Amino acid sequence: MEFLLSSAIGLLTAAGVYLILRARTYPVVLGLALLSYATNLFLFATGRLVLDRPPVISALANGYTDPLPQALVLTAIVISFGMTAVIVVMALRSYLENGSDHVDGETHSEDRS
């Protein structure tokens, strides 16, 4: 199971980096989303799944579940949602001002028709 999870995280990271290196804004936004999903999976996997344990330490419990990775994932989800919204608005503004969806904002020869 660890191999499957680590492979999924690696695949999401590789696809995210590949899409970020593209010259268009939409693949860059998708690449950032994939990287945030990979980060969330990595943070969640660091917490190790423990069944039937309380999330807080008490004297009566035999063990406990670490709540920190779950809190980090929730925080990362909120931050990535806000970051994606800001990047989409910036990409839309760049497209409306320049007439091109290239990351550098320039219209290249293949776009002119």
C-alpha cells in the first residue's frame, strides 16, 4: 500500500511540474493544483492511519491518533483553494489585457491568424 501511495504522490508531482513548465496559463494553473494535491497526500500520509483511537492524549487511552497532519491538510486545502482563485484571476486579467494566454504575456507568431 505504501508503494501505491508513494507512486501516486510521485506521479502527481511529476505531472504538476511538467504542466507548470508549459508556456500557457491554463496548464500552469492545473499543474499548481496537481502539486497542491500531491502535497496534501504527502502530509496526510505522514500521519499514519490509526483506527479506533482518540485524537487526544488521555490517561485512559492505550494510544492516540496524531491530529497534526489532519490539521495541516485542512489548512493546506484552504490555502490552495485561495491560491488557485488568485492565479485564475491573474491569468484571466493577463489574457484580457494582452490577448494571449502565454505565461510571458507576449503574442507569438503561431497565435496570430
